[in-house]
Amino acid sequence: MDIIGADDSQPRFVKRIAAIDLGTNSFHAVIADLFTDGSFRRIEDLKEMVELAKGGLGTRLADDAFARGIDALKKIKVLCDSYEVEKILAFATSAIREAENGGEFIQASIDQVGIKIKAIPGTVEAELIGYAVQHGMLLKDNAEMVVDIGGGSVEFIILNQNIFHHLLSRKIGVSRMTDVFAPKDPIAEKDIANLEAHYTAELEELPPLIEKFGVKTMIGSSGTMQAIASMIAARKGLPVDITLNEFSFSKEDFMRFYDEFITLDESQRLSVKGLDAKRVRFINTGVVLVRWLFETFGFEQTKISTQALREGIIIRYLKNEMIGLPSGEEFSDPRVRSVFELLRKCSWHEDHSRHVAKLALIIFDHLKDEIGLIDEDRELLKLSAYLHDIGYYISHKAHHKHALYLIRNADLKGFSEDEIEIMAHVARYHRRSTPKKRHTDYWTLAKPIKQRIKKLSGILRVADGLDRSHYQNVEQLEITENKDELTFEISTIDEPQLEIWGAMRKRKLLEEITGKSVKIIPKNKRT
């Protein structure tokens, strides 16, 4: 994927909006700034647990639940006002949509809070979730199935990177199923059988769709699926402190987790790492559904999307209300788009960073097989080169360390946790110290990740040195080698001494990686 030469224009701020997902168990608001390139940046978010389903779905909202919902909206409105939000988009799902007094709740929101709510059908909910997943994950041409397990309903979206094949919404959410089936605690085998029989009946149209579109992978979004992923990650000792987005677990991982978790009672579930206490009461019905999906369709893997309905609300608003904004085909990949949003936010040193990336890729292409790198490393090196100086946004001093922090905490989309760690550390090691045992963030990573970081950092350090002036003096780079030495021959616009000095003082890590000395000479001055 080549993004050199992407749109150079700086996006302009257009509007600040808030998107509110009024779910069965929680209200979740996201405040975001919209820009002229069709991108958005999250500014703040707020989640309030309201448990509208207490008292049952499809009946009246209980007085306490009604009051909790209005109070939550008041808090969200205060937050929106403090951020001077221009437009609030509030979408209600199952609990409000089905309640006998749902209309009263919507009117009370208008009268008491000043927020107008739209109660959307399940298919629209599925569509919005689909937009969010397409925006935030690295998808390909093959069809995948998104499963969004909510409190009142579950949405199934069969899609690829470009289109929706099918949208399906069923009233089998975890709160609803817990209320309807009232499983024992711990859940009994008979309860599990009853749930699975219900899922089979409710989802009878799903098997032919899975076969028709050749779906092989499941994508989980929203709280229940994220909770399951967090628990599995904790069991395996895997880090998810940066992002759950793109985190994957296998059927085997899930079944090992299931066999133990399903035997626990509520008090025991409270102590399970990765599970929010507020989900303990109704998590089991979702766990049983995920097992049913694995077993019924033979899926071998599930990936996680941290974007869901609220991000979908923003994306649809961009699509429908901001017609004519350039999307740029180079930004159709969520990974690239996400990186460029961070670069622009941090006022990146664009000319220098693009030039360093070009030089780094020349070195990579020459050394790839020799030092055991893979194709995926090439993209990570390029993006690391783009990002390596964003720490200047905080301060010049220790800007390489600031880059590490910014990349790790930027909520980059489409990348796994390991890929974010690689980019963050490669950017961090572009200057000053090379990786050391005293660097805790680095040293606690898995050995294969540390090895990739060292190799890519060795390349980036030399490439950065070759633009020491930040004026793109090196026009051409040719690399030759023998068994003991790598020779970098550079053609420059002006005198080459600064670039030679800059690269030579940063060559040691590359020499360690290759086992060869590095020599840098100006063109036609071989010695």
C-alpha cells in the first residue's frame, strides 16, 4: 500500500457534534470534531449505566429506569454544552423503541433536557454498526459477519470493505434473554439447551446467508463481545491496554474460556479479570450465543471492533449531510486514514517525514530477506517514519519519547496491539538510545516483537540521519554490499557532509542487526 503522494491539503474544522447511543443497558455519548476531508476526531466521551431493561423489555419503562435515563441525558447535555457542541444526534434502540411509554421518554427528553431522540429500527441500527466497522477495521473483499450483542437485540451484518451484503436484527439481546429465560446461577445445562434452541429458531435465515456469501470470520462489536475478548486476553496474559480493536481469538481460545466460565456463579464471575461488574448478571446468555455461533457455523476465529453504533451515527452524518467532502481513495484504508488523522492533529513535519520514509523503504527493500523481515513490516516501517517526529507537538525535548506516548494512546484504527507497539517503539528509537533492558515498555514485549522493533529501528535511524538537514538533500540512494560491509552511496543537491555525519552517528544498531559495517559515501567518491 503506497500512500506517498497523498493529499497534501490540510483539513479544516467544520463542526463539533455529539452522537448518543441510547442502549438498553447504557447511554454512551461521543463528542467529535468533523473536518473537510470527511474525517472526525473524538474529543470526549461519557458512558452512563441506566439499565432501562429492569422491569422487562417490551413493557413500560419502570419509573426508576425512566428517571435514570433522563438523569443520564442531563449529564450528557451538560458535557455537550461545556464543549459547545453544535448538533446532537441521539438514537434510541430496543428498550425505548419497544416500551409502552417510550414516546413519553422521548418527549421528556425534549422538554426537560433539550435533546431530540430518534428511535431507530433494528435494520438501521445494523446499518450504522456496519458503517462503524468498515471505518475502523482492516477488511478485505471476502465477506465477514459482524455480531453486535446488545441488551435488547443482536445485529448481524454480513459485509466486506465496500458493501453490505445483508442486515439482520433479532430480539435476542443479553438482558432480554436473561429476563425471558431466567437461567439459574450458575447456569444449568437445561437453560443452555433452551437458549440454544431459541437462537436456532430466531436465526433460521442466517445459515443459508453464511453459505451464500462464504463467511469464514466473525467480527464482534459492543460491550458483550469486548468483555469476552478482555477475559480471554486476561486468561492468556495478553496486553489489551492500548486497544482491543482488531484483537482476535480462536475458537479453541473461546472454548477453553467457556468451559471454565460457564460453571461460575455470580459471585465468582465478579472476580474474573476483564469483566465489568455491571455485566455479571446477564453475560452468560451472550457467552452461550457466541458458543452457538462458533459451533453452528464452524468459525475458527473472531476479531473485535471497538467502534459500533455511536461511531456509525457520526459516519452516516458525514455521508448524508456533508456531501462533496473529498474522501480520497488513499484514505479508504482505516489504517492509513487513522494515521493521517493523528499526523495532522500533531502538525507533522511532512516533507521531512515523507522523505525519511522513502529512504527507509529503499534500505528495507535491500535488506528485507537478509535480516528476516516480512511484507507487513514494510508498511509498519513506512508509517513509523511518517510518525517518528510527532512528539514535537508536545516539545522538542525528548520528542522521541513523546512520539511513543502519542502513538500508543491515539486509538489508531485497523491495527493490532502488537502493530501499534511496533510503530510506537520504532518511532521512539529513531534517535538517542537504542533499546535497553531498563526501557520497561520495550522489555516487557514478546521477544519476536522486540526483534522486529530493533530491525526496523536500525533502518529508520539511518534513514533519519540521511535527512539530518530536514531539507531533503539526498536525491538518490544506492546500496551495495559484500560479506563485511554495507555501502550507502548518496547523490545530493548540495554538500553531503551533514547527511553523512547524521547517518554515520546513528548506524550502530543497523550494524548490529546486519553484522556488517556501514559506510556512507557521496556519489563518485568511492575510496
